[in-house]
Amino acid sequence: MANNAFIKLVPSSAKQNVSIEDVKELFHYYKDITGKTGDQLDWQFENSAFPYEIKEEDEGKGKWFYLHSSHDRYYAILIGVDKETVQDEFGQEREQTYIQITLPEQSTFGDKGKANEFCKFLAKKLQGELHLFNERIMYFYPRK
């Protein structure tokens, strides 16, 4: 059975809307900074830190993509962006953007670890509310 994590962009998040292209840019930025860590350590760390490449299907253009790995320890992570309608504390309905990270049935424990790392990175960057694979919630936005 597939496993899901969500990053919800709440009213006090850094951004209220995010596109799939924004998530791709953040992925490339994440790969870049992990590569710089490898340079500081004088080790090819980027190949081990996040060994995935973006793959995109025609039916998913603009909505979702997946990260595929050619390493034996890893398989794939699916990432999509969508909106949902939620009610605030006053009963007002509003649209909320969320990023869904899915681990397919074939995913390995390595995929889950890397997906958790990437989820936390995205949630910190966007100051969102992270609903982890184990259904726990982490708050990365300024709370009042």
C-alpha cells in the first residue's frame, strides 16, 4: 500500500501557493546544496545524499512528477501539488495548497528516509505544516 506525507501551506506560511515548477526548483536547489556539502568534505556526496533524478509523464505535466533512482537501495518518490478546501477557526472556507509526497508499494526503507529528509527541507523552506508518513505533524511556520 502506498504511503503519503503532506506539506500544507497555511495562512502564516512563507507562500500561499506553490506550483510543481517551484517544487522542481527546490529539488534542484536541494541537490545543489548537498553537492556543496560533498565539496567541503572532499567526497562525491551528491551521489549518495539524494540519488534521484526527475522523471515526468505526459499525463502528470503541471500536476505531479516522480523522482527515480538507479541505485539498488532506492526506487522512487512521487511528488504532486494540489489544492483542498478547508475551514478556518471562524468557519470560513478557504483554499489551501498542499504538496503530496507518495512512496509507492515498491519503495524501500532508503526511499522513506530520503523522502522524510526532503519533506522536512520543503516544509522549512516554505514554512508549512508537515504531516509525516507516520501521521505525526511538524510545524515549520510562525505560530501565535
